[in-house]
Amino acid sequence: MVCEFCEKDIPIGLAICPHCGKPQSAPGENGRRILWFVLGVVAMFGIAVAEHHFVFSR
């Protein structure tokens, strides 16, 4: 496993890097953050399109 901050090799499963002392995220946590961000952007885009359709359909 590689530290997210100092990019040195660390043993698998450590919560804190022994080299720089910074906490490591849980496996898969970054993927979930990206997924929630993308879902939020898609939802905002959908709301904007629906509002545009509602306003200009009259």
C-alpha cells in the first residue's frame, strides 16, 4: 500500500502512515466521494433542465 500524502510504501491496513503520520482513508472511500460528487452534479443539472422546461413551456 502507498501513503496518500508522502507516497512511501506502508503495510496494508495501517490507519496512519508511519513515515509522515497522516491518516489514511478507508479502502474505497475516495471512490465513494467521487460517486457522490458526480451524482450531485447530475441532480443539479436535472433540476436546471426541468426548471428551464417548466419556465419556457408556458
